[in-house]
Amino acid sequence: MKQLDGKKINDIPGKRLLKGDSFAFRCYPEISCFNRCCRNLNLFLYPYDVIRLRRNLEINSDEFLDQYVDIVLRPHSHFPDVLLRMADNKEKTCPFLSTSGCSVYLDRPDTCRTFPVEQGLLYDATTNTSEPVHFLRPPDFCQGQHESQQWTIDEWCQDQQAIRYNQMTVRWAEVKRLFENNPWGAEGPYGARGKMAFMACYNIDRFRSFVFDSSFKKRYKIKPAIRKKLRIDDDQLLQFGFEWVKFFLWGITPRYFKPK
Ligand code: SF4
Ligand code: SF4
């Protein structure tokens, strides 16, 4: 998800979709370009994507990160990005692409769901608020854009069951924006604090152990109703993790817990 400010928004390629704007699109197995978009991608995975994919694959988050991603630190970035590793074949296909299509379709990443629309987050520094923005950006080879079926962005997100994904991605983007300023000092993003922050955001199974099996409970008071949910509810735990990162790196007051 791109972080945008008012100045950058006009530089984004593609057509900005405002609420109520419609666009033409339809994708179906018989279309001539079927699955062409699932190869040779720079597909960034967001924390909620990882939760859903590892659940779909019935493996834990350690195994998922080991087997399926590359972790990269982009220039001028202070937090690593997680890229889905393409298969080692000539076409560099997505590891989840099968002859009949996407093998993780029900849990496919946010970017795949919203495609051919891209979601960004427009930040207003004067009010310290953000709002999602959408751009239609089908690649030239995508024949779906020449179909007659029309969608508004709301209809499209509903149809693709992307609403929860979009919400979680926006929450993540709000955390990621804080990393525009370097919180690490000399230890860098791969120091002890960096590893803890990465775990809270991308390794939900380890983070659950950290919350329940370490001294965390002695150091922080978690609201009882929330604590119960954290044991079983990955979505809630991820949001808790975002709050914890914001608190321990930037001192932002959390809602779900407080230091003892
Ligand atoms: S390129 Fe476009 S129309 Fe073709 S399969 Fe991908 S999303 Fe569908
Ligand atoms: S996750 Fe599924 S939809 Fe996304 S690129 Fe891979 S095969 Fe295509």
C-alpha cells in the first residue's frame, strides 16, 4: 500500500477512483490472459496476508516466513518489507498458482483481491488523519478491463471479500508510516527491538507465545476481555501487536493494555 501526501497524489499512475466512480472489469477462467497476472511479481505481503495464508496452508507463521517469503529492506526504509518469493522457474510463477488458478483463492493477499485497483493511504499532516484512495491500474495485457461489467470501488471490494483485508492493511499502513522516522538509532532495524517489532507484525504464532509465555503479563495489564480473545483470535492479536509496537517504539498510548 502506497503512503501518499497531497503533493504526491498527482504523480501516481493510473486513474484515481473516487467514491461512486465506476470502472469496467471482469475476470473469468476462459479469458485469454487467465493467470498471466500471477507471475514475475513484486508482491508485497502485509501482516494480515501472512495470517491468512499460513492458516490456509495449515502451517505456522515461522514455517510460512521460511518457505514463502524474502525479507528486504528498501533504501530509505526503516522497517523490512515482506515479498512473496516467486517460484524458481522460467516464468517465475507465484508459488500458489495451479493449473486451475489460485490455490489459496479464499485467502489470497489483499493486493490480489483488489487488483486491478490499487489502494493507497492519503495522509493529511495538518489533521493527522488518513483516508484510503484507489487507483485503477490494470496492466496492458489484462483483458478484463475491456469487459462491459461495471463496478464502483465499494462494489468491487465487497465482491472480492476485500473489506476486512483493506481495513487491516490500512491499520498496518498507519504503523508503517511511523517508520518514516528511524526509531532504531545505532542498533538498526535488525537489532533486538527491530526483531521484536517484526515478530509482533509478521510472526503471529511467536507473538502469541511472547504475550502468554514470557514476562509480558507481568509487565503489562491486559484488559480481561481482550486477553481472552488474544488466545484464539489472530485478527485481534495482530491489532494488539500493532498497538504494542506503537507503544514500545513511540510511546503512543495503547487502548488494550497498560504498563504495570
Ligand atoms: S490479467 Fe486481468 S483478466 Fe487476465 S486473469 Fe489477470 S486479472 Fe484476470
Ligand atoms: S496468490 Fe493467487 S491470485 Fe495472488 S498472485 Fe498468487 S496465484 Fe495469483
